[in-house]
Amino acid sequence: MFASTIENHVVESLPQVELKGHINLVSTRSQVEHAARYLSRQPVLGFDTETKPRFSSGRMYMPALLQFSDGVSSYLIHLKKTGLPQEIVAILCDPAIIKVGAAVRDDIAGLQRYAPFEPAGFVDLQDMVQEYGIVEKSVKKMSAIILGKRISKSQQVTNWEAFPLSGAQALYAATDAYVCYSIYNKLIAHNSEKKSPRQRMYEEILVSAASLLKDEPDLVANMANVSALIKETFKFWWVGFYRIDNKSRELVLGPFQGPLACTRIPFGRGVCGTCWKQRKTIIVPDVEKFPGHIACSSRSRSEIVVPLFDKKGELIAVLDIDSEKTGTFDQMDSRYLEELAGLFKNIY
């Protein structure tokens, strides 16, 4: 299972990526031909470009370096020396050769300034990782999460139009393409773990909530922390609990995160009261279409309410979440939030 995010201090504690294979510097016609013959036979290539950095507004530089890696050999093509040869263009246009990079649209646009071509076979890791619940977009953090390795960015703002490249520059450029290749293959090997960012976030909430509730017996304290955890993770409009007062037959406002809310809700009234009455999760895609909806805020557009039971099966509270957008919640939210509510049943 891959984490959705990673802190900078954790990244810095990881071992550094070790580039495998040989680095081939390409600046002559014969070297281009050799590189193209080799690269055109590979099914998957890590891909990246390097451009001279700008330190002020004005002129925009064209890419100076084009990098490919198949995990065994890396090729660094000095575009300022070679231009964009047709043999390389053929690779960029070949749908049978997967080219894997990060933010590839920008790289492609830069290369098209050398020669027009129709790109095919490109995979953007920034899009791909979302299917595994990973929200980080930088190659550095994707490498840390997926490979468990740190990459150095010390050469990022050096002069990429310099010729020849320094050893440090060549290693940096080759490593970026190599890492993209490695990340792609690691993700493919874990294809069964594809999950949306929302699923991954729920899974992490469950782990955090279980840890928070484990040693705390106070119900109000636990409700307060769970409300904050959900609100902080998803940024929903309103997250909170209503506790059941069987004597008055009302739901009474408990710990919550968000704007002011209704203090008491009668049994069977509104979405929360209906959840209490029916003893099941209620999903409302559009609150304006829910009969008897209680409008605590005009900004609430969709809602999900989940019942909380104790060990005896008695309903003790409901978890209420509101969104400013219609259609926010579905069965996936219901499944994870019911699992979250079940953590309370294990304690009370």
C-alpha cells in the first residue's frame, strides 16, 4: 500500500537513488543513430527534458537536453548540438513505445519548438499515481513514496546548455529519467492496489482514528478529534456529531467543525432525524429535494448522515457531513464512514 503524501523530513531521511547502467552522451550524428536504434527496440522508456533556468522574466529557453532510460542504459541527447533528429521524433510518435515522465505536456511542448510532431505513447506519472491514491506530484516525492528512495535536486537550476555537461549534471539528468522508468514499473507491479485519492484518504483516516480512539474513553473527546480529522482531510463544509437524547426524543448538537449549526433536531425530522428513525446511513445528493430537510445553512447542498451504535446495538449518535456541492457523497463514502463509526462501537 502506498501512502498518499509524505513529509519533507521523511523524504530527506531516505537512502538516495542509485542509478543503474551506463550513461550515454549523445551529441553527434553517429551517436544519434546508435541511440535511436537502441531506444526504438525498448517497450518502456523513462523520459524527461532539461532546460536552462530563467532567473527573470523575458526570454524563454528551449529544452537543452532530452533524456531516455530503459533502466539499463540512459541516453542524454544534447539538443543544442543535434536539434531534434527525425529518428528521435519517430520514437516520440510511436504509440508502441511507452514514454513515462512527469508533467510530460510541458516537455512535449518544449520539444515541439524544435520540430512539429504528433506525440503518442506518453504516460504522465502525475496522472497515473492518482489511481493509486497518491496525491503528490513531484518526482522527488513520488520516488520517496513509491520507491522508498530520495533523489537529489542539487543540479536542477544549473546551466543545461553547457557543453560538455559536468559529471554531476549528467548523473542528475540520467537519474530523473531512470526514476520515472522505475516508478512506472513499480506501479504496474502493484496494479491491484489502484485506488482513488479519496479511498486512500479514507483509509488513512481510519488508521489515524483507530489510534486516537484506542486509549481515550471519553466519547466527546473522541467525537471532537474525529470531526477535526475528517474536516482537515476532506475540507467538507460541515462535519460533526449529534448525540441522541432519548428523554426529549431529540438529537443534540455535539462536537463539530464548521459554521454554526442547529442545536436540536427532533426524532424523524430532517436528514439526521431520518437517519435516527431508520437506523441506517442516509445519502442526500441534493438537500433541496429531500422532504422535510432542515436548512441550518443555505450553503449546504448535499449531505450524508451515518448512525453510531454502542456495543448493545443501541443508537447513540449520528455523524453528519455536509458539502457545498451537490452529489458529493456515494456508496464509497458510506462504506468508509460506517467503518469509521464502527470504531466507536468497539469502545462504548
